[in-house]
Amino acid sequence: MKNQLKVENISFNYLNKKILSDINFEYEDRGVIGLLGPNGSGKTTLMRILVGLKTPKTGQVLLNNKSILNNREELVNMVGYLPQNFEIYNYISGLDFLSYVCDIKGLNNEEKKEKIDYLVEKFNLSSVIKKRFGSYSGGYKRRLGIAQAMIGNPQFIIIDEPTVGLDPEQRFEFRQYLAGIGKESIILISTHIVEDISFYCDKIIILNQGKITFDGYRDDLIEIVDGKIYEGIINIEEYDKVKENFRIIEQSGSERGKVKLRVICEDNNISDGFTKVKPSLENAYVYFQAR
Amino acid sequence: MKTSRFYFKVYVKNIVFLLMVIAVSFFCYYYKEVLEMSIYLFTELSSYSLYCTTIGIMIISTYISGNKYEIVETIERNENKLFLSNILAGTKVSTLLFAIPCIIIFSHINYIGVNVYTIKEFFNYAIIWYCANIFAVVLGATVGTFVGNFLRYIICIIIYLFSMGSSMTLFSPTNKFLTIFSDFLSIFTDKVTAPVNYASPILFNRIYLLDKLFIVFNILFMITLVYVKTNIKTNKNKYRYYICVLVVFLIIQSSMICMVYPLLNIVNDPISEVENKNIQHAGYSIKGYSMNIDVFNKLNNKCSINLTKNNLEKNQLEFFLSEIFKVDKVSINGNKAKYSRVNDKIIIETNNIEDSELIVDIEYSGKVYVESFNRAHVLYTSNRDISLLDNIIYWYPTLDNNQKSSNFQIDVRSKSKVYSNLPKVKEDKDKSYYYTRLKGEGSGLNILSGNYTTMNYKNLEIVYPKCISESNVKIWVDEHLNQDFYPTLDISIINKIIINSDQNSLVIDETIFMPII
């Protein structure tokens, strides 16, 4: 049976301020959905609604046609969650915590041992698993976090800002873990780092100021922007003029006194020296943010 | 609840737990010697261990409850379940820590002297331990549920200080109602700081039961508050429920205080220090007493006073008799007489009786439970334990505390063996009762029963608590029965020593009441 996640008309207010309005999306089967958006766009609130931590003003979240809000206890095994700030009591060990999650998710002692052994090996936690959580590095905390999210074989895993606070090596490693998990379940990843998404996401949702501005596949997103992105190398004196006329979406140093730019131009009316290029996912994301 | 296993680990892996283990071990070990005598005494002296565990457990419980981790809230949706898991884990930790005093108790008590008192005292220790610790856990968890920031620790400590009762002198109650209230608030019971009556600790009476019930209701109150917070969705309904719970709680708690009010009596001064009450007894004196006393949970006394009348100025007789007793019948020379009560006095009309000798019969009854100003049990009756000392309250009709010697013939029916300053002339026992006759001349009547035994030493009859070894009693008597301790007393006339846990030494005729500590 295919897993199905359906989000219908979700709105959420906080102190009379609209945080989310009319959020709708749907996803079936396995794979990774990337929820992109700048800080303050409502990503974390949406995540918390999806795991049942917050109650929306309107709308509902259906997982395999069961409302998450009305079946919290029943669905605890179906949903895994790794919050942005994954913290637990500093004095306890990772093993204690995994054991606790296993208990809550109803695993018996045999299953518990088997699952923990598997996760410890899969996420390479054996060197720290018996140590105090307070002594873990950021990377180990995220690994333990994703390990606990996978207990109970959830069909739906939600991860908020998976690579925040990780060094480049840890990011790479963590992305590989997530790509692997995405072959087994639906994973929803919220991030403002486009690189995360480009690594493993099939579907992308862009959230801006509490509204969905894009909901589709990666190639669709790039296709929309295709033909609107130009790249050129200009003299540094011309920079202000270009900035005045175009939206710069990427910039890097070039030869001395020159700068390499990528700009958005929707009407082909661009100066010499700029050529049309195939947009990257990041270019497409920035394009949507700028709209 | 499987999740309590996790919280149990949070408790025991916390540094505070280690400190608790060290503190409990230290205080229990430090006072281990007194276990030779009494667990009750050990309970009092090692009470610091109890303070340490309750504070420690409360702090960890607050820490657990107040740290609201997103991941924990996600996987365990039921906040009330988390709260209860925390309490259960705290109770387990309390049990784990209880092993320390248990080990010390069982390795140091005097097994030869183990009897029903030892078992009662141990249960008392366990009850105080669990009541205090569970209260502390629930308090910490409740405050942590309501207040998430650092302020929760301060709030907990403030409430905790009030829960220590007046024994910790945070506030001094000014009247009996407030005294009972502060006693009830005390999670340890004030008895852990009062001088210990190890001779016959009066435990598990109605006051004790209500005191513990009060703590249980405090615990239930906090649990209910958290239940309302976590299960009632709208704020409007929440406040309604909070008010309802508070009202019900106040009604229950006040009812309990009112139930105890008539049972508890506190004397601030011994009789000898009471000011002259100006009793009008110039025209008569007591020649002798004859009493039939039934002492169980209630005292019933049919007291017959043989009175010699000289020049009765008024047509009335006045006796002291504590107001805790209800007078059932008064008669003079077999005829029913009118009487009135004014505080500790009973005033009987004589109706111009011309006889020079009067027999005044007074029948009265009442529950006796009196504590001293420092909250020690001093006067009480129960099925097993009796302490009827005549220098605390007027427990039998008398003219004053300095009355001259009278003849006593006292028949006592009790469920346990009695001891007195008067000679025992007869003692019978059937299946249920002891029948004891005390007869002799004396200036007062004192009756004791409880964990006592007797021995003869140097022509002295010594009545002493069973928890003290015979050899220690002999050493102690040798050291203390001399002119240094009793400079004005002719020691050669003494024929009986009663060692009890009263604070002061008292000499009545040929008997010395000696405190051992």
C-alpha cells in the first residue's frame, strides 16, 4: 500500500498574526519532499502542525487518510520527527534515549535491542551511544536525532533544518543518511539551505510569508526559471548599474577589477556580455523568493 | 508505565542524586548508635537525611518537568502521562534511597529487643519517608508543569519551606487552629523534631492518620491541577475547574483540621508553673481516693473522693479536673449533686450537707491526648500505651497540685500491663484485659503503660523502657542516683525509679521519675 500525506487548508495564527494561510499539498509513496523558505516563513510552525504539536486554526493533516490531530497516540509509530533543536536531558546517554523511544513506540525487549543495534551501526553511533548526551558534538546529536526518528519504522519522517550547525563533512554524511532513508519512507525536510534540497529531494515546496509559492518537482521549478537567468562578467564600475536594472542572484569574484554575476531577466532585454545559462536549483529558489 | 524507566535514569544519573546518596548515608550512619535503643529516636535524629532527599528529589523532579523538550512532547503526546511517569520515577528513586537507612537500621537494631514497637516505629519511618518524598516529587513536577523557566526552582523551595511546618520556625502559629494547620502542612510531621517518646511512642492514632491523609490530599490536589491543565482545552473551562478543585480541596482540608481540633490538646506549662487559680478549698481536704479506671482509647473513671469537711465557707466544693473530660455524673453521699464547669474546674453544690465526711463520686470520661509546648507526646491513653502523669493536666479530680498525701485505692482495667508510683497489690490477667489494683499513700497518682519492663537493683524497683539494655540502666542509675543530682532528697527513702522519656526529673514520695537523656 502506498503511503499518502495530505495537507488540507492549513491556517495558523499567533497573537492575531497570520503565520500560515491556506496550505495545501499532497504526496504519495516514498521519497523526500523539500520544504524551502527563508527564516520566518512559517516552516517550523508547519512542521509542528504536521507532527501534532500545534493545532491549526483551520484545516487538517491526513496520513493514510487518518487525521494526525485526532489520532495522535495511534499515529505515534507512523511518524518520526527530528526537531530543529534536538535536545534531551544532558545527563542521560543516547542509549537511554533510544530505549525510551522504543518503549513509547511499543517495541518489546527483543525488538528494542535489535532496532537499537541496527540504528547504532547505521548511524555510526557506537563510540558515543553510552556517553552523556551533553557531551555529544552537533553531528552526533543530529545522528542520534535521526536514529530516534526512525524507531518504529515510521512511514512519514519530518526533519526540521537537518544540517544546521553541522560542519561540511558532517553535512555530507548526514545528507547521505537522509537519501538512504528516503528510499523507505516519505520524508519532509524543512530547510533554508538549498544545497540540502538539491542533494536528495524529488519534490519541492517553497513557502514564503506563510503561503506556498511553489509546489512541484525539482525539474519543474528549474524549468519555470529556465531562459530567465543570465550570466556575465562585468567591470566592477558597472556593478551598480546592473544592480539597478536587474536582480542579482549569484555573485563571485573573477579577474582583478571584474565580477561574475548571475541575474534574472524576464524580457531578454539585457546588455551585452550576459549570456543565457541553465539555472541551478538555488537560482530558481531565489527567483521564487524575489517574485 | 514503561516511560518511568527513562525518568528513573534521568533521576539517578543526575549529580543531585549522588549528593543525596552521600547525605543520606552520612546522616543515617552518623546516628546509627541510637538504633540500639529505638528506630523512633533514629527517625528524629537522622531527619536531616529526609530533608536532603526531599529537597534533592524535588529539584530533579522540577528539572524534569520544567524542561519541555520538543522531541519528548512529540513522541509522548500525553502531558499528564509524562507528569505521572515523573512521579512514578521519583517514587522509585525514593525507594532506592530508602534502602540506605533500611540497611543501617537492619544492621544496627538490637534484635533481642525487637517487638511490636520496633515494627511500628519502622513503619512510621517508612510512612514519613514516603509521604515526604512523594510530596516533594509531586510538588516539583507540578510547579515544573506550570512554570517552565528558572523561577520554578524558587517557587518550589518557597512552597517546600511552608511544607516543613512550624518545626522549622518559618512561622509560629498563634493559636490551636494554626498549630494544627502548620502540623498538617508539615510533610515530615512535627514529631521528627519533637523530643522523642521512645518508651511508648504513641503512633498511628487518629491524629496521625488525619495528618498523613492531609498530605495525601495535598498530593492529590496537585495531581488534579495538572490533570486540569493538561486535559481541559479551553482557558475558560480550565479556570472553572481550578476554582472547583480549590474549593473542594479547601473543604476537605478544613474538615480534617476541624476533626483533629477536639482531639489534640497542647499544654504550654506544666501544672507546677501554673499561676494560683484561687480555688476555694480552705474548708475541706481529701482523705482518700477510690477509683475504677478503664483505660483504652478512651479513659473512663469512676472516682470516689473521701472528703473531710472542716469549715466550709460556701455551699460548694471545687476541684480541678481538665476540661478535656466530659463529666457524666456527680453525687455526694450517694445523692445526685448539681455541678458546673469553668475551664479546668468543676464546682459542685453541697446543698447544706451537715456531715463532716463526704463521699463525692465523679464519673467522667474522655480521650486523652496531650502534647507539650515542644510537641512531645506527654499524656495519652490508647489500647496499648498509657501515660497519665499528674503534673501535666488534672486527669483526676484534685484540689491542687501541691495537695498533701492521700490514700489511694485504684482499680485499673487495661489491655496492657500498667506501672505506677503507687504499689501494685494485685495484678490479674484474662484473655483480653489486665486488672491491676494500686494501693497506698501518696501525694499523686501516675500511671504508665507501654514498652516498659521492670528489674530489681539495689533494693530498688526500676521500671524502664525495654529498648534500653539492663546493663545500661544499671550504669545509668549508679551514675545518677546520688546527692549531686538530687541535693535536697533523702535518697534512702526511694524505693522505685521509673525511667521514661519525660524531659524533667520528678520525685513523688518514694518514686523518682527520671529522664534518660
